[in-house]
Amino acid sequence: MSSDPFENTNGSVFKVTEAIREQIPGLFAFWGYSDSGKTYSSLRFARGLVGPEGNIVLVDTENGRAKLYAGKFGGWRHIDFQPPFSPDRYTSALNTAIDDGASIVIFDSMSHVWEGDGGIIEQADATGLKGLGKWKAPKMSYKRMTNALFRAPIPVIFCLRAKDKNVQKGRGKDAEIINMGPTPICDPSLSLIYETTVACHMESETRKPIGPIKAPDEIANVIKEGEFITEEMGEKIAEWLGGGAEADQKRLDAQRKAREIATKGTKRFREHWAALNKAERALINDIRPDLKQIAESADKEIAEKDDQQTDVPDDPFDDEYTSNDSPGAAEAGGPDGRRSDDSTSSNPSENKEAA
């Protein structure tokens, strides 16, 4: 096999094959305000998904608070994730857990990658650019992270904080702030919710899911509104997810890693290819056209990012506060749904935020 990973890769990036139902890992989300039981419920649910011998790894961005449940649910392992909460570090935490033999990974919380120290909003503000341009590089980084999460070879659970969504209607003296109710703290498109197999809004007062519950029809009755999340629920969903043909896990793992490295550019991927033996190269041989496309796109993105640095104002105060330049600002004040004047309700009980 050629020493050049991109030799003879001019064929189609995509292949058409017969559709066969395979065993697939699920994506799950528990979101809600403080004290809604997200961490407890996710650990209990995870134990049901992976069984008594499964290796649960929880990535903890909450300064170790998940350890309050240490030793419960058959035991589990912990990654202490401190700032900065950049997308690349989330991807690194995922890969560390997988390489350590995790059967499932819980991210508690995924909200920090958007609003936390070093997250997407902070990265955008740090570019020194104005308008939509400042979001380009941070959002590409976020997209790489979500692609890694959505294509993980093991189940992944997201815990997401919630906040009140306030929308401005009208302008000037006719402006009115309307509380639209709770929304998960993540990207405005809510991709972390839409891509999940199951998503549950957890209620603070009851610590039980409240409707509507997102789930495929085949398992729609497993998790029920007003009932505590249990191991049995995880077991039933695991049984449904595992009802297909067994996947070639070794090949999937090799391809996952290859795609992740290709996002760092052609130079980095060539180094990876050179380190592989013949058998390892064979596992990713049929996706080389795709890897070439990913790597070349990464090269272009890296070059654009380097060029962008020359656009940063010499004067750090030359760029005015740009909250109102954020996507969606005309309606909600920014990508996180907040107005630039932070005009949430003055009633503390209406401005809950999950811990």
C-alpha cells in the first residue's frame, strides 16, 4: 500500500450500500434548572445502558460536584475538567475516556462549552472582530467537537443547564420582554438536542422528566413523564439499540480516529498514516477520499484563521461591545438568547440556572 495516504483518492467520497440495521450507540440529553436531578438521573440511566460491568466515565465541568454520587450505581470513573472549556478540550476528554475503555461517557455539563470560561461566546469576543465574522472560527471549532460526539463509538449522555429564554418584541418605547420559558444552554440551533436519540427536560421540583420527551416511536413509552429515571429504562433502550447486526468496532474506532486527525490538516494526517502498519491502514483505506477532503478543508480553515489574525485592531478598545452584533440579536440579543443589557426578569425565582 502506498506511503502517500492521498494517492489515487480521486474517486467518490461517498459510497452507496445496502441498508442494514446495525447496533448503534445512542446519544442522550438531560436538561433542566438547578436541582432537577440531571447528574443523578444520568448516572442511573447510564448504568442501565451499559449493564453491571460497564465502565461509566463522567466528564465533570462542575468542579467535582458529581463526586457527591461516588460509589453509587455500581461505581464509575471521573475526569476533572477545569477551564478553559474549549471545544477541542471537550473532544480531547471524549477521546481520553474512549482510550481508557469507557463503555459510556457522561458530559456534566455541556453548557460550559458555549457559555463557560474559554467557551464559544468568549472565544468569539476575543477575536477582536465585529459582526458575524467573529463567530466563524469558534463555530468551526464547535462543529468539529459536535461531529466527534455524534460519531462516538460508544453512547454519550449530555447534561445541559437551563435558563429562561427572553425575547424582545417591538422596539423603543414599545419594546416588551416576553419570557418564553426554559431552554437548554447550548448553541442557538439546539443541535445537541436535535441529534439525540432521547432528550428529557427534567423538572426541578420533582426531579422527573416533563413533556414533551424526545424519543423514537419504538421506545417512546420507555421514559415517561412524571416517573423517575431508572436503570430499567436504560436497559430497555440498550436492548433496542443493540437489536441490529454487530458492527466492526475495530474498523469504526480506526476510522473515528483517522477522521479526528484529518481535521488537523494534511500534514498531521500524513504523519498519522506514516505511523500505521499495513493492517491498520487497511481499516481506513476505503475512506481515504473522505479523509483527503476533510484534511484539505482543515488546511483552508487554518490558513483563513491565520489571515484573520491580521484583521485584529491594534487598539484593544477599538472594537466596541458587540453583543448586539451577535446572531439573533435583533430578536433575543445574542447567540445564547440573552439581551446585551441582560434583561432577564427581576424575579429571582424566574431566573433559575442549573448547577
